[in-house]
Amino acid sequence: MSITQEAQPWQAPEHDKPVEQVEGYNFAYLDEQTKRMIRRAILKGVAIPGYQVPFGSREMPLPYGWGTGGMQVTAAVIGKDDTLKVIDQGADDTTNAVNIRRFFAKTAGVATTEKTADASLIQTRHRIPEKPLTDAQILIYQVPIPEPLRWVEPRETETRKMHALEEYGVMHVSLYESIARFGRITTAYNYPVQVNGRYIMAPSPIPKFDNPKMHQMAALQLFGAGREKRIYAVPPYTDVKSLDFEDHPFTIQSWEENCALCGAKDSYLDEVITDDAGGKMYVCSDSDYCAERREAGHVGDQGEPQSPAKKGGAE
Amino acid sequence: MYVAVKGGDKAIENSLRYLADVRRGDRRVPELTVQQIREQLPLAVDRVMTEGALYDPDLAALAIKQANGDIQEAVFLLRAYRTTLPRFGASQAIDTGAMQIRRRISATYKDLPGGQILGPSFDYTHRLLDFTLAANGETPEAPKSEEPVADGMPRVADILDHEGLIELDLPDDEDGPVPDLTRDSVTFPADRATRLQNLARGDEGFLLALGYSTQRGFGNNHPFAGEIRMGELAITFEPEELGFEIEIGEITVTECQMVNQFKGSAKVPPQFTRGYGLTFGHCERKAMSMALVDRALRAKEFGEEITAPAQDEEFVLYHSDNVEASGFVQHLKLPHYVDFQGELVTVRELRKEIEAREAAELTDDDELAAAE
């Protein structure tokens, strides 16, 4: 016997209720002195693309590992006129994204959006939006482990030396070992990149599918690691190269399937289990990209044609 | 929707309300007050203040209540509050020699000036459940000593000092800036002040285990509990505009001075070395563990070989903070399905390749067999 979960058509998430602003805290929670300290770290990061700048990370009212670095960077750069989008796994309606978006609505009273194109700031965990970003936007990544060399060398004292001396041989050796063992580089996410021909950088745990989007991106990319107390940056229009070998060039994930809802062939897909008998469907991980395509009339195998007026609430 | 982990506003709101409901428990039982927690769970309050790095028994008690009694969660609440407070400056260094003693014991001397003062301690209890507490029996007041505690209560380490038997305990630079690990990220090698700050905020369980490991041979340094003292101290602060010290309050602290063997080196004759522990309130286990780990971390200073986790400052300092550790361990609860999808794609590709290779080999074998 198999349990079938009805695959419902994707619905736009319930728009966040207007959030009441909290009293007693500074704009965007952090005090101005802290924000200045973070901005100095950001400026240094922008000046030395890919270099991890230590900063006096603060305790945030959210746990370490849940986006405290990204939140501190966002708090330092956000202004009253900004429009904020927050995504986790590409989606605006995941609990962590909802939580962080509410936090800034509460402490900064800024406008929030789920539309990639409407946002001036996008804080993200694990994805880069499918829609190309512009030079009027800033993409802020939440970073758990900022050190790309951490898996080959656990000691910070050593890895800092390796970066200083541009001693990156071990990284290539570790990629080569993967090829020797599996015939390919098996790193699927947090795939190391070299920025501006100099520093090797952790792109945060985005799938390698997203790595090419970092290269020559029009938007400023900022990375915040709260627990590890590091900030780094990639300025607009900077080279970001995924490490590879001539005979084993970098490749990204691809699927035989299309998005079941919007039919997209070019987006990163999530696998959704629909029953306990191996049934599954693939849908866009970028919920805004998917919604926009469906509004424009694209329909996948299991999607329902959508009339633009229809707006439903998701449970 | 089809994805269980996706939840909107409403789900989060309901979860929060459920949590608050669980905190309140059975409504027929009277609700705990913050004052009751402060007065009747004082050691929990002390631990939360120590690891929360904020001396405020009322707020610590509130945090314990709000956290449903989860001590680490309470520590986190206090830290998150602390970080928003303005800083007016650093207080004058406290002199624990001037402490109003409530407890003071030494394991290195049978008797010493000021005597052994047992104070309130579990050390001399039999660990038998006391069913009169369950029956709400009233506790009689503790008897008062007829004579006051001696005024002069020299620190044991100072007694050893007179003979030059123990290393001098000199501050790094009294006029120099005080490092603050909550404002700057730690760099290595870390100075002792920074290490002690880290240990003072560090998780009691983690330090206990590390301290214990040194006793079992992983970085042993033959410790003696030179002295443990607990009591009240005045905190003084010198505002720039006044130019003189003013007393701003009183705090309770527990201090542990471990005295450790040292064989001496080419430069220094054999003498005892120190390990130091200090906590807010009464956190004796923590103060002792901290002192063991502090001494272990000084291995390099004494030219000792670094072989054990407790001697490894990157290992200890990066993993001692339970707010950091708890957050990162528990962040695994957050959705990771994008990365997991990436892994699925990779594993399927690898398996497909192997299957294709095996199929090809089988066909080759068949062809060979047919040719023969």
C-alpha cells in the first residue's frame, strides 16, 4: 500500500502580515558604533576581494549558524529606503527566511519583498537567485564556514598562512584525489572558487550550479560568517573562477526533468517526494523565479495554468 | 503545501504559542516567579550569569524562566541582551584578597591564616534524596558563627610567593588596553588575558571534560587545589570626568588557584606554576575546571610538549563557547535540501557510471565467450 500525498499546485506564500516595529532598539538592531565597525570590515573586504576580514561579530538574537553573519552585514548596510528580500534554499517562505525577514521588518521597519527584481538587498542562504542581479542590488550570503581550506587544514593559524603565501597546492591535490578516486570532482556545493586571480574563497554552501553566476556579477556580493567572525566580499564585475583542471573542466548540475510546475529547464530543481513508493517531482528551488514564470503563462507537467488575479494563501 | 519544512508566519506563531504554553505547564500548579528562581535556584542563576558574561541575578532568573529551565538557552538569552548594552569602560581590577569570605578552603595546607571556612557546599552532603523537601518542609535558618570571619585572609598563592616557590603573578601591562573578545575576533597565539576571558565564558561541561582529561594523562600538570574561595567583592569604577574611583556595586565570585608542579627550565629554577579560574557567583566546579585548562594552555610558555586537546589553544578556544556550539550543531535542523539535491545528483551520476562500466564488462565477457 502506498500513501499518496496530493501534489498541490504551487501557491504564492501568504504575504507576511505587517509586522509591528519594536521599541527600545536601534534601527536594524545593532548600535551605530557596531555598524561602523562592520562597514569598515566590509570596505576592507571589497578592497581585497576574497580575503577573509576578521571582525568583532556580535551575539545576535538568533542562534549562531542560523544567519547571524548575514544579518550583521545586512544590518550594517541597510537603510530606510531599502527593500529587503530574504531567501533560504532559494525560497522566501522557508521558516528561517521568514524569521529573518520579520526581524528586519520589526527592527528596521523596511519594506520587504519576495520579488528578486524589486529588492535592493537580498540576504540568502544556500542559493543565488536565478534572475540575473543588477548593479543596484547587493547580495548578502550567510556563511557557516568561511575558510575554503578548512577541510584540508583544521587550524586557522595554518590556513591564514596558506592564504598569505598563496599556497594553494593542497586544494588542487584534494580535488585531484577526488578525480583519482571517483573519476570526477564530487564536490556538489560550497565548491571552491578563486577570486580576482588571487584568494581562494568559499562561496558558502550554494550548489556548484550557482558558481558561474558569481563571475562578473553586476551586484556587490557580501559574505558574513557570524560565529567564525569573518566578513569577505566580491566587488561588482569581478572574476570568480571555480577551481578545475584542463582535462576535468568545471561542470554544473543538470537534470533530465523540468520543473513540474513552470516547466523551467534552466533552473536549479528540488526533488519533492510525493509518496512512499518512489514517486517524486521536481520543482524550482527559486520560488520567485517559478512563480514569475507561471504568472507569465509557463506551465509544467503538473502545474495548473494560472490566472494572474488568483492569489491564494499557503498553509 | 507539499514541503513539510516550509512554514509561513502562522506556523511559526503557533509554535511560539505552544512553547509558551509548555513553559507554563499545568495551570493548577502556581506559576514560578522570577524572584523564586533567583532565590531558590541560585546556582543555576550563577551559571547563567557566568557563561552569559553578565552579572545580573534578576535578568539571569528571568532568562531561566523564559528558557523553560534550559540553562544553555538562558545563557544565550542573556548574551543576546548583553551585546546590546553600551560600554562605559572597564572597572578597576578586583582584589580577591579583599574578599568578604563565605567559603575558603585549601588542599595544600592543613591550617593557614584565616583558617578553612567551609561555607555552603555540597561537598559534605550525603547524596540521599531528601523527601522532606518534597513534602515542603520548612528549612531552619543556618546558625551564625559567634565570632566573625578573620579580616586578614591571605591568598594561599601569596603565602608561597614569600619564598619564591611559585611563579610571580604579574599583570601583563596595567596601563595597557584590556583585550575584549566580545569586541574583537580572537587571533592566535592568544594572550593569557584573552584565553581567560574565553574560559570564563566557556561551557562548564566542556571545561569539566577537558580539565578531567588533563588529570587522566592528556596533558597532565600535577595540580593541587591551592585555594578555592567564594565571597563578595566591591566593584569600583573610575569615570574619566571624576578622576577618582567610586564603588558601583558588589558581586559574588568564586576563585580557584591551582598550584602545579614544574620541573624548571634553563632559565627558571624549579618552582610551582599557577592555573587560574574565576567565575561569577558560586560556580566551584567551573572555577576548578577553568584553572586546570588555563594551566594546560600555558604549555608553550613553559616549553612543554603540546600533545593533548586541553593544551591546544585553537581547539579549546574555538570550541568552548556553548552559544556558538549550540547554534552551529542545531543549525543542522535548518533545511539543507538544495545541497542535499546536489549530493543526490552526484551520487546518482557516480552510480550510473559504475553500472554502465559493469554492463560493458559483462558484454565484453559475453563476446569473448561467444568468440571462443
